[in-house]
Amino acid sequence: MSSESETPQIPLSELGSALREHGKTSLTIVVPCFNEEPVLPYLRDTLCSVRQFLGKNYDVHVIIVDDGSTDGTWPLLQHLLQPEPNCHLVRHRSNLGVAAAILAGIRAADTEIVCSIDCDCTYDPHELERLVPMLTPGVDLVTGSPYHPLGKVLGVPRWRLALSKVASSLYRLVLRHKLYTYTSCFRVYRRSAILNLDLKQNGFLGIAELIGKLDLQGSVIVECPASLGGRVLGTSKMKIIRVIAGHLCLLSQLLAVRGRQRFLRPTQVSSTSKIS
């Protein structure tokens, strides 16, 4: 099954609502893609392995979001992955950004547990086996963290590590949750907690904004050590100067909201948490 839409809201009635197959908990893995044609054969093989691995305990579904690719990503997705069972394709006609693609996948999912992974699998998606059980009642998001003392980073350029670690240290100063990383796309979400979030940033910054908004509204976020490897296939889509400026702007907005919260009673906080 495939769909083509600017802002897809795809009812996957075939999946049912929070299906349990043979007593297994249902979950959905969302994979955003943008001009990832060289990566797709590797992605298909990895997803096949992950589905078999997680399938011991979970009923696994996959949603792949082509975020307006201009290369051969979409036809190759249809050829390689559309035939796979419980694998659904969503297409944006134009590039909206990685955060927008992940949100589209979350909204299209029909399970309460939704995971997001990188298309290039720089985070080993088999490690979802450790992240998913941490989404216990009351927890809205579990983030994989390579910068956790028990995490690992292999083959990642030093400048990118420095950028991520500096950003994380600044977010720790502003937000309640003192995490080791706020920018990882390797996550497990409680779908009902994410659906009504209004993100202003659609790209890489939206990944940090999502955590920021959950933090400001009082959600519980937990961190799980993870391993991050360097990209082997394809190329990174990050625009460095734009991302640095964007992080500083987002941090100032989060700090302003947090500052206002300190002067309000707890019952008033939720009504002022929206970032304009």
C-alpha cells in the first residue's frame, strides 16, 4: 500500500487499533527518507533482520516516509519495500524536513508505540529491544543516547560530535530533563502524547524542539544508552551554519517559556507552554 500527499493523514485500518497478535504488543517503526536511493537495499535488509529480531516479542509494522526525494528513492522504495508485509509507504511531494517526516509517520501509525530510526541506520535499530521496554506507563518518550556514559560513538566526524555535545549542554541548562543528548532521531514515542504537538521547526531542529515542548508541558522523558556509527552510504543533509543559528534561536524561545513558568502556579503552566 502506498500513498502520495503533501500532508498525509493515512488511516491504516488494516493494522487495527493497537493490535495484539498472539499476545504480542504492536509497535510501528517510522523511517524518514530524503534522497536515500543508495541506502535502500541496506535499509531493506536491516529492517528484515530487525523485524525478525523484535518479532519474538512484538507485532512489528513499518512506515517509510519519502520526504520529497528528487532522486530514485520513491520508485526504488516501491520496488524493494512495498511488497514487504505490514510495510506502508507515505510520500511528501516536496521536502518538508526530517521532523515533519517523522511526525507524518507517527500520525499515520495505528499503534500507541511508535519508534523512529535513521534511514542510514547509523543507530543500530536492533537496539530498539532495549528502548521499547523503557516506555513504561507515565513515560512519553525514550531517546537513544550515544553520549550517555554507557553509550558509544564510532566513526562520527569530530566537528559533528562537538556540535551535538555543545547543543546538548545548552539544552541541559534550559530544560528540566538533564539528558546527554536532545538531537537523536533514534527514539520511542507514546503516540497519543505526540499527536497534538505543534512544531515550528520541520527539519533537524524539530527533533530538539519536540523534546523541548514535551519537557515544558511536564512529560516524562527517559534516556537509554545507544551506539552511533558513522554514515557509510549516502550523504548527510544537515546545513551546519543554519542548524547552529537555529539551535540558538530555539534555545532562546525555550528559555523564555521556562522563565515565564517560574512565575506561575503549576496549574497555569500548561497554558503558557506554547512557543510562538
